[in-house]
Amino acid sequence: MTTVTPPEVCTTEDLTDSPRAWSCFVITPIGNEHAEQGSPERDAYEHSLRIFEEVVLPACSRYGVTPVRSDGIAEAGEITDQICRHVLHDDLVIADVGGGNPNVMYELGLRHATGKPVIHIGEHGRLPFDISPIRTIQFQATTRGGLVHARKKLEAALETVLRGAFEPLTPARILRGLHTSPFSPARVGEDEEDEDAPGLVERMAVVEEQMEAMTEDLDGATVALQRITAAAEKFLPPLWQPDAPSSTQQAILHRFAQAIEEPAADLKSCAQRFEDKMGSLDAAVRAALAFQRSMSFPAPDISSEGPADLLEQLTGMSASVREGVDAITLFEAMFKAFSSLSRSLRAPGREIGAALSLFRRSASYFAQWEHLARAEED
């Protein structure tokens, strides 16, 4: 078995007495700390920062390792160049793969090719299908206990890596011309499943439970859009009357903003709840398709509604999401134009824009599923 020799292998007695500190880069979605409070970009920043501060930082501190995120690089210079250097040259990388952020996946691919130590962590239900065979520390970020459990698992993984017990992943082994037989010790370790990970039957059961709730979220979004439309039809026509004074127009826009404040917030909440469920739904759909692909004979029914039935149901939901995206896009364009007329419309406009972003992200899942399903049929 080929192992990666660490810069200085720590002793069993005291891992914190390493002759020199390990460099450690954390690949994670950064978001935008300067974005509007409640926006997807700001939420992503707060979420990743919490995981870094409550899971990664204390686990690394136990062994005298100082983890660095891209927004914590102190040196002056080009950020892209600095990130690539850390990804390629640091002794250790910890990657938060939850949600499959494109930047994270790109940087992670670079790291995998080096054959150097990398530890995957990710929120349960939000792991990318593409790297599912690689062991990942899964956790629930919504509970304090889930984060504590993740920290303890990360501490155990760090101890293993610091002792030198790390296998290069398949990309690095291929580049180096190393043995990649499915029966090699390295592959046995990689393919070993997490005992707590749900199987396909469990995933499908979760989907069946969530489908009704997701339909309710779509219905709620439709009601919110109808309320916004009704308010526009009620308040906006007088706005275009000839020679209407600015004071009258300002009053109209203010009343309109008050009328749509609540439905705009409801629209964003519905979009957030719907998008939150997409992670586990994505895992179930991809697992179902992978199961069908792996069978050389017709797959048995694994639930009251099999994978094919599930995809058929999702087709209707996909159409509803696309229609909603089109409708919200029209409202967003209107609010962008009106925001220059009155600041009172900027807040509901941001809520609608956030909802649009969330529904667009959800729509991208459906597009991926349809592509995978068509590939299965070919």
C-alpha cells in the first residue's frame, strides 16, 4: 500500500509536538460578508464561517494546526494565484463539499491530482453525487450536537493523517501510474460505506415524505405571486396618469411597497424551504438512476413508487418551477426599474430577487436530472 509521507510524522505520544507546524488550507464556499443581511450570498458566508469556527478551527487547534481560508490569507497579491498555491502546496487541505459549490469542486479537483492529504467534510443531504465514493465526514449543521459530532470526527481524521496514514486518491494514482485495481487496499478503504449513510430505500422514503411539502411550497409561492400581482393592478395604474405630481407618485409607490412587503417575504420563505429540500432530493434521484444503471436486469420495485415514477412526478414539478422563475423574473425586472424611482421598493425587490435566485438554483437540479435520465435511456 502506497502512503503519503507527511512533512514530519507526529509521534504517538504527543501529536502537538511536531517539529514544525503543518500548513492547512480550507476549501469552502465563502459567500459575501458585505452582502445584504438575509441574502443568499450573506447566508452562505455566515454558514461557512460557522462551520469553520465551530468545527474546523477547534479540531485543528488540538494538534497545533492553523487552518486558513481564502478570505484569511494575509499576504498581498493576486487572490487566485494565492489560492492555487495553497491548494497545490499546503501539507493538508480540508474541503467543505456541502452543496457542491463550483469553486470548491474546481479547487478540490486540483488537490486530488497532487496526491497530498485532503479531508472531506459536508452537511448531510447536500453532498455532490460526483464524489460520493470518497469518504466524507457528514454532519447536521442545524444543531449544536451535530457540529460537536463533526468536530470529533474531524479530530480523529486529522490524527490519522498526521500519523502518515493517507492514501492518494484515484486521480493521483493514475497520474503516477500506480495500481488502481478495485481489489487493492486503497480502493477497499475508499469504497467502504458509512454505516450511518442512508440507502436507496431510505432516500426514496424521504422523497415521498417531502414531495407533498414541496408541492405546498410551490402553492405558497403561487399565492404570494398572485398577491403581488393584485397589488400591482390596484396601485400602479394611477401612477401613469398624465401630469401626476411627484408627491402623488411617491405616495402610490409607498402604498404599493407596503402592500407587497408581506407576500414578497412569503415568496422568499417558500423558495428557501423548497430549495432546502433539494439536497436530499438530489441525492435520492441520483442514487435511483445509479441503481438502475448498475442493474443488468430489470430493477425490482423498491418502494410504492419506483425511480421511474419519481422522475415522472418531478417532470410536472419542474414545469411549475420554470413557470415560477419566468413570473418572478418579470417582477424582478419591474422592481429594478422602480427602485430608482422610490427607495421604499428596494427591500421587497431584494426579497423577490432572493426568491428568484433560489428557484433558479432549484430549476438547475431538474435540468441535471432530465439530462441524466435521458442518458440512461440512450
